[in-house]
Amino acid sequence: MASLRDIKSRITSTKKTSQITKAMQMVSASKLNRAETNAKAFVPYMEKMQEVVANIAKGSTDVTHPMLLKRPVKKTGYLVITSDRGLAGAYNSNVLRAVYQTITKRHSNTNEYSVIAIGRVGRDFFKKRGIPVVSEITGLADQPSFSEIKDIANNTVNMFADELFDELYLYYNHFVSAIQFDVTEKKLLPLTDIETNSKPTTYEFEPNQDEILEVLLPQYAESLIYGALLDGKASEHAARMTAMKNATDNAKELIDSLSLQYNRARQAAITQEITEIVGGAAALE
């Protein structure tokens, strides 16, 4: 049985841990509010751009932009969004498991695919397993700006245009609520499944559709990546907030259990001392 000093030491250390996890929970809750606002504020822009691109792409049979055309798939790219830090519950493990299972199922050797990693956890995961990582970015801010990911987004689009891979899939955690985020797979390139739920709108294009698409389509693909990153960041903060809340609750339960154990041990020690005193007094009579 543990001594009173050992139990007291465990109670003290658990209380300190609980204070840390509580503080981390509050910080993540604050970050979540801002990240959720950023993600939702980006949606109208994405919907309008998607509407314009869909109108051009589907409104003309003469559009032959390479980003809109399927080609024989010789190599597949996977852009995976994870976090730079842990302590976020199943946020990273869920998306990495989904990507790894997909790669294992679809491909037989490493020449058939490559990975673009956003986040240190994902990068380390793939490199440790010998999966080729052709591009990476780490150290993003908790509220990232487009300028921080513009280079990797632009390089990813250029790799597709240069036929370094023939299709690109995007994996990230889609934010639903503070307690729910779903692993999402989205085919980013080629842009063959552009759909819009808005009412049809008539546009007049100047100078012409091809020139507009030449500029608009890369921006649209880059915006999809940035939108997924904002979505993923909101999910990350929600996951870390939930994980730290669970850790705090578990610490409180452990403290209660240890306090009960401490009181019982202390009571037993006092009872033992009284018994010894009574026994000694009786022996003197």
C-alpha cells in the first residue's frame, strides 16, 4: 500500500496537471471561436467563385483548360492537412489512418503516388513509413493567412499542370461543430465535378472565357486548399479543447479517488496509533 507521502505527492502533481489542461482548454476555446468565424466568413467567397467557374466550365463546349480535363492516371497526389502539435485527441490519427488505408488499397508501389504534407504530424508520419513527401509546410499560425500557404498551394497546382501527377486528392477534417469533425476526402484536381447550388446566373465575359479560366482556375484550386485549411484549423482547436476538457475531468476524478485513498490510509494510521497506545496502557496495568 502506498504511503501517505506518496499519495499526497500524486494528488499535488495531478492538481498541477489539471490546472495546465484547464488553461489549455480555455486557450483552445478562444482560438476555436476565431477559427470558426474565419472558416464561415470564407464560405461566401468560395461559393461565388465556384458559381462563376461552374458557369464558364459548363456554359461552353469549347473550354479545354487542362485543369478541367481528365487524363490517364499514372501518378496520384495526396494533399493532407494535419496539425503541428499533438494533444488533440483523434484529430490527426483519424485523417492519417484514412489516407494510409487509401494509399495501401489503391497503390502497389511508391512510384504511383506522392504526398504534399501540411503540418508536422502528417509529415513525420509519412516519412517514418517511407511514403514520398514531395512538398511540405510546417509552423503555420493558429489563424493562418492565405499568404502563408500561397506558395505550397501554387506549387501543388503547378505540379498538376506540369503532369507530375494526374489527379490530386485533398484530405482534411471538416468542422461540423465543437464536438464533431469529419474526415473528408475531396478530389481537388482535375476540376471535373464543379457543382453549385445557387440559382443560374447569366454572365458576360471579357475578354473571353479561355483567358478568364487561365487566371481563375488556379486561384480557385488554391482557394479550395486554403478553405480546407481554415476548416481543418477550426477542427483542430475543437479537438484540442475537447481533449483538454476530458483530461481535466479525468484529473478531477483521479484527485477524488486519491483523496479518498489518502483519507482511508490516514484514518487507518490514526486507528493503528490509538490501538498501540491503548495496548501499551493496558500492558502497564
